[in-house]
Amino acid sequence: MMAGTLSSIYAYENGGSTSFEYEPNDYFDATAGTVIQGGGLRVKKLTISDGVNPSGNIVTNYSYLNPVAGLSSGKPVSVPLLSFTTPFYGSGTTEYMLQNSVIRLEENISQEDTGILYSHIRVSKPGAGSSLYEYLIPATNWDNSWGSDWSPTISNFGRASCVSGSYMTNEKNTYPFAPNTNYDFERGLIKKLGQYDENGNKVSESVYTYARSNSPLVINALRFEGNAGAMAYSKYTLYAGVGNLIAQEDNTVFDAPSVIQANHITTSYLYGSPQHKEVTTKTQVKSDGSTARTYFKYIKDYGASTSSDPMVQSIYNLALQGVNIPVESYSQLERNGVNRTVSASLMDFKTWGFNYRPSLDLPFHQFNFLNAVGVSDFQPSGITGGVFSKDSRYVARETILDYDKNANPTTVLANGINKKAVITDQLISSPVAIFEHAGISEVAYENFELHYLETGFTYSVNPAISSFVTTARSGSHAFSLDAGNTLSRTVTKFTGRKYYLFSLWINTATSGNINVSTNGVSQTLPYSNTGGQWKYYQARIPVGSFPDSFVISFQSSTAILIDDIMFYPADALVSTSGYDENSFVKTSTTNTNGRAEYYIYDKWLRLKNVLDDNKNITLKKTYISKNDQDNYKAEISYDANHANTNYPLYFSDGALSNWDSEGLSYTWNFGDGSSTTNSSALYGQILHTYTAPGSYSVTLTKSLAPYGTVSDTKTVTVTNSTENVRVYGGGMTISFYQGTTLAYVFNDSDFASGNVFVGSGTYNIRISAPGQYTSSNPYGYRSIRYQSYTTPTTGVVNDCLISQPANNYFYYFNGVNLSGKQQISFSTSTEECVVEEVQ
């Protein structure tokens, strides 16, 4: 039964998981008077783990018991039908008669759903109390009636004569297996919700009642089939076009644990419109005796017809399209039998025309009414004589003056005073620029994102697509502006404004000028080498004497990169945003003063860093995964074969992982009485020299927020050896001489062991290596070289000798000083010598 069930979800980046525990369904068999296991599974427990702290797991338990009976609250809609009775006209023993009257089946032939429904489900969390849900589950298998319009379908048995049909009777759930009246529109509705604290005391309770949306459309049907010389038939009904709407909700809050009622609110819902089934009145009666009512009017409630009134015509158009959104709502408070309207809101519409699409009926004004004391003479909106009317005390809080071609508002007037221009990217449907105290026609803005902007500039020279480069300041593209190419736009002057601001961002390696022309008046904006960075430039343009409409244009004296051009009234407040063209996440915001923030995301599109306009990190977020946390450990790594006195021993952290190392710190204690050493190098790399032989306890401590601190301790055995310079080689014989005395000689078998050392000092080194370049061996080596170092990045020495064609030729590196060196390596190369010593 469990095979194939979802047991866990591990797809979380932080390493957490959600696990599921199941148990078989069960139900109370009314005939047998006992609990029976039903088909399928139900959730028993849900565990959510963050993958880091098991004690912080969130566990949710589910119980399906009826709290009154203490037994399963499960009920089957139907039970499997695996047999039925057929007429038998013979005689014999009861066993014989039954054997010949009952047809046994291998498959369930019930026409009903055999799923288990539960009337009670308790959801509990340790330490957080529980919630008990009670559901309506009408018209199930053992119900003989429900309400006034449901009873199980009866299969009738008809005969042509009065000859006995043995065990044939008129019965439900039998041949010819007609379905019961469908009642799924009421099953599963919540009936009651009780909230309990961790001690089992009831904290609150909500009780729900419902009403039919309308009388059902009744479809009568007949099913009949012959059955061994008799007729089996069923008359049944099907319901269509019906549902349930919430009629009342009673909410009670108790003073636990005494269950004394503290607060009670009854909310009733009225569906009073013949045009639709939306809520038209919501009434709340509170325990303090007050009654609050909210009335709603929708598009279809106005019964509009075609009219010269713009609002009426829009309501008519929307109704024809089947749109039934709210138009007005108003709230009244009743105390001591007196009703007073305290608040209301109304949205009016008008028909908006577009150049490249059909007209649309969209919001025009948002009106509000608010009066703390309330008024008794509020006039709800309506249509009289083809004219729309509303209460005269409404105040226009917001007016939409224009839309773009995708029906996004472009100019919004708040409180009849404050104008706001909103420029929306047509691809990602998100605002890229907002100008407070200016309208859409009174500003110019271009971000070069290759998506149409109604505020964009035109070009005197039509640019190639290659001019839109990806080295953008914000977003995904900037523009490569050639010298002499003029960008221009016609704007409407904001009445009464004396100055406008022209601004743009420039990235250039040269110096030059932006020549700005407004209404034929020129102004120069000089720029200089920006050092490969984006720099903000701004000019203040006097426009007091300009006409209502004028042209702003500009060009550059040299080719430059530009981005985010703006032209707007000087007192306007501006905010621009850049977005990633693939993921659509916001990548930057810039305010009126050119101060910017940049946003960096991880591969899961979660915010990782916030940068200021100098690209300094102002916010860093780290997301810990379970795997990263498990891999976060310290592990001392060093060369045990090289642990000699007076030799710089190389230590590092050998624990590899994928976590971000920024902010990672290492502390080393080498156990020889020396002071504790901190290291910020990659993997904590550090050199330490022991001056005396012995065993030392070395401890590495590693810290990184928010992973915490971990440590590792190892015993390092240091020997008193003078042979502490490791030698690497291969395919050659190497002899070390001190003066004329042979000190060491190594060949391939020695190098294969990996443990070849010589003592510190100065050596004359002789090398014999077959396979050199000759005319008969054009692929042989052309040089032989060595490298020695104190560490891989310090005290590095290189030298090289050209190969000779003679057989058995010896190569000599004389006076090689290995004092303080960690290793020396020898190799052959097919390249000529081009190296030089680097200290």
C-alpha cells in the first residue's frame, strides 16, 4: 500500500526536508458496529526539518477520531460492490438457493466514489495546541436520507408473473447499479473550527452555516436491464447548477480555561442580487450590541444600457463582457437602532482608446468617503435617466490620467494635487522609473533595454543592434553612442516649472562634451575619462520661457557608452530600477541624486548581496545548506615525511567544501610554546618551524559566521633530521656532490617511492637523462631544468641547460644553494631554455 507514496521532499537549498508519515484509512461500519480499514492512505504526521538543528523540527500530527464517540470519524461514500442477487426459480436448501441466487464479481462495479471522508480532523503541534476541524459529509453509504432532497437510489425488481424470485428485493446499491443523487457540492464544507491550547482548553470556536445558491436543476433518469427473465430498474435524479454559499459565521473567543465567553461576533452574508451570487450585504453583530453592515454593488447591479455618460457606458460594456467586479462598497454602524454610514469607496471607469489594440474600459477615479461620526443621509450610487450618480461627499483620492499600450497606468494624480508618472517595461511588466510630481508627457527616460518605452528617445542615425551593449550600468543593456548621433524627444512642460534636470550615466576612456539643446538653446556638459566605471552627470536647464511643448536633444563630441537618460522637472523625485532580462529580478535602484543600490542573487534567485553605488557590500545574506553545514569542519593537513627540525613545515586546512570562504578565519596553535597564530590565507596555509624534535599537539580552529567554530587536533612528530629538502625527478639519475665528494645519488626507483630527501647546503648537481633531442629523435627533450623554493610563492629559483646530442652526456648545475629550501624538482622539456632566476 505504501509503495510509490511521497515520503520526503529534499529539494530545499538549505538542506532541509519535509517528510510524510502515513496510515491506512478507516471508517465506522454502522452495520457491523465496528471500525473497518478502508482503501488508501491518510497523512499521520508531517515533519519539517531545517537540516541543521533536529530539535527545531516542526512536527504536525493528524488525528481522525470523532471526539464524542472516540472512534473513527470516517465514512465511505460507498463500499465496494462485489456481488448482486439474480432471480432463481428453483428450490432446495438455503445454501443451494443462495449459491444460485448470488452473482459474485472480481471487480468493484459501484457507480459511486469509494473514498473515505472524515467529519473530524484534529491538527496538533507539540507545544502549540491543536485545531479541530469538523466537516459536512452528507449522503454517504449508510445514510437513508439527507435533508429534504436526498435519499439513496432504489433498484426495483419487476416480474411478468407472480412467481417468486427467491431472494430478489427492492434494495439500494444493487443491480443495475444506478448512481445515487450527486451531493458532492455539500461534502467537505467546513462546519466548525475549534482552537485549543496545549493543555486542551478551548480558546476559540467558529461555526459555519450555508445556504443553497439556488434550487438545483433536477435531471430525472431511468436505468433498466433484464435480469434472468425479470426486469431490474432504477429511477434516480441528478442535480446541476447548484452550490452552497456561506450564510453565517459565528466566532467566539473564550477566556481559557474556564470557557467563559469573552467575545462573540456573528457575521451574516446576504446574496441579494438577482443578477449574480456575490455577497451584497455583510452584517456583523458583536457582543457589545453594535451591528456593522457593509453593502456591495457590482457592475451587473446597475442594469446599465448604452449611454453618453462615460461611466454608464463603461458599466454597460463591462457587463456585456461578463465582468462583474465591485464598483462601490459602503459601511454602516448601527447603535441603539440608529444607522450611520461611516465609510465608503467607489471606483469609476471610462473607455480608453489605444493605437494598436481595441479600446478598454479601465478605472478612472478612486473615490473615498470617511466620517468618524457617520452620516444618516448617505446616497448609494445608481443610474437614473442614463446618468450615473453618487454621494456628493465622495473625494477623489486617485485619478488615472493615462495608460500605456499594455494598459499599465502611466500618470496618476493623488488627492487631486500630486502627479506621478510610472514607466513600465512592456516585457517584464514592472516599473523601471517613477517620477513623483510629474506626468508621463512631462518627462523623458530611456534605459536602452530593447523594450519599448513611451518616454524613450529617437535617433538621428538609426542604430545597429550591436550598439546596444551588455556592459550596462543597470539592467542588461547600455548604448554605444557615436559622435554626432543625436537623441531627441518632445516633452510637455510642467506648468509653472522654471527648471528641468538632464542626467545620464557615462562610461568612457576619453574626454569630451555632451551638447544639450532644449527648445533651440544649447548647453555643454563636459565629461572626462571615467576609468572604466559608470559616472553620473547632470545639467540644470532653465525652461521658464519655453512654450508648453518643446524638444530636448543631445549629442556627444566623442564615442561613449551611455545609460539611463532622464529629463524631468527639477522638483520631481525620481526612482529608477534595472532588471535582469532573463530572470526579471531587480538588479538595481537609483534615486533622484544618482545614488544607486545594486542587487546580487544566487542561482536560486535569492538576494545575496546589496552594493552601494561604489559597489561596496552593504548587506550580505548567507543561506546555509545541510550539505555545506555537514562539510564545514577543520582538518589539519601537513607532510608528515617532512616533519624535521629547523625546517619550515607547511600546514593547511584539508577540509574541502563549497561554502563561501569570505570572512573565514583560522587560528593555529602548534603546541611548542610559540604564540597562537592567525591566518587569513586560503585554506589557512601557514609555515611553522620546530627547533627541537618531539611530539607536538597541533590545534586548528576555524570560524565562519553563521556556520560557527570548529577545530581539529593532531599529534605532529618532529625528527632531528638534516635531510629535509625533498627532491622530485623522473627518467633520470641525479647525483649531489659537496665539493668533489658524492653525497647522494637517486634514480627512478628512488623517485617512485616519493620519499627522496637531501640535507640543506650547497651542491654541485650532475644529471644523466637519456632521450635527448637528436636528428634521429626529433621528439626528444631540448632542455633540462630545475626549480627550488622555500614556499610555492617565496624563494623560488629556476635554472635550465640546453640538451646535448651526445650519448651519456652529463648536465651540471653547480653551486645550487638549498639552505632553507623546502624542495627541488627536476624535469625535461621539449622547449628551449627561456627561464631566468626569480627571487
